[in-house]
Amino acid sequence: MDLFRRRNTVSPSECHMSVIRRATVADAAVLARHRVEMFREMGQVTPGVSGRLFEASRAYFVEAISAERYIGWLYESAPGPNEVIGGVGIQLRELAPRPDRTGQHLPSGPEGYVLNVFTESQCRRQGVAESLMRALIAWATTRGVHRISLHASAEGRPLYEKLGFVPANEMRRDSV
């Protein structure tokens, strides 16, 4: 079965009847499929790379979830056999003390990087990603995470702004 091309069969009316749960190693293939679809929809992956991205992502999630370097949540439909219709994850890293935006406080400790935010197309604009992000933010708050960052797609930006995210100055260098 071509798992990275499998489509979810949940109808739009079932998107509201759901449960949010933590992702486990058993969900690695679902998370990998979400990752492939997310990059495909953003125009960043070609068909020739999809299979490799799926396998590399699946292997990553198996290892990272086991080591608790990736903490993820899945949004499942509740009636009948549960199907995953959305997901989100976070990676944590420890940061040295730094001034906050006001220059008055010096937060330190873990920072979270949000990734793999994905909702099946038939359930978009129905609160799935918002519910997942709220679960992630609540978890991060209870763990003392002082800052969460992410890279927003144009489609996701309004949701992140609604949740209190603000644009930040970041640069990167690929292939160091």
C-alpha cells in the first residue's frame, strides 16, 4: 500500500466529532504522510522526492518520538473507526538567557519549535488546527516553555496571529 498517498475518508461533517491524543511511534507513517502532503501543497516537493521524504520522515518520527525529541498530537474522528484528520508537533531546545521583546526580562530554558501542522483538506477551516495548536500551547505552558516559534505558510498565518504569534526576525543558512 502506498501510505504516503493514502487519503483520509472522513467526511466534513465528522470533523467536529473528535478526540485529540498524543502521537506514538505507531503513528510514524501517518505523521510522515502529513509531512509529505504539507510540503507537496506548499510546492516544495516533487513526485520523485515524495517517497524518499516519506521514508526519511517515518524513520525520523520512530526515533524522535521514542527519544521524546518530537512530541506530537493527533486529531482523530470519533465515530466509528477513528481516522487521523490532523496533527501538530513540537521540538524543544534549551536556550541561554536572553532579553525578551520588552528588554525587561531574561527568560531562559526551553524553547519550542512547532512543525508538521497539517489538517486533511476536507476538514480545513473547521477548527482542527486551532484545537491542535491550543493543546500544544497548553502542554508547553505546563512544561515551562517560554517561547514557541514556527514557520507559517500563507494559509496558516491568520491562525497563528489569532493565537498570539507575531512576526520575528530570523535568518538561516542551508548546507553549513
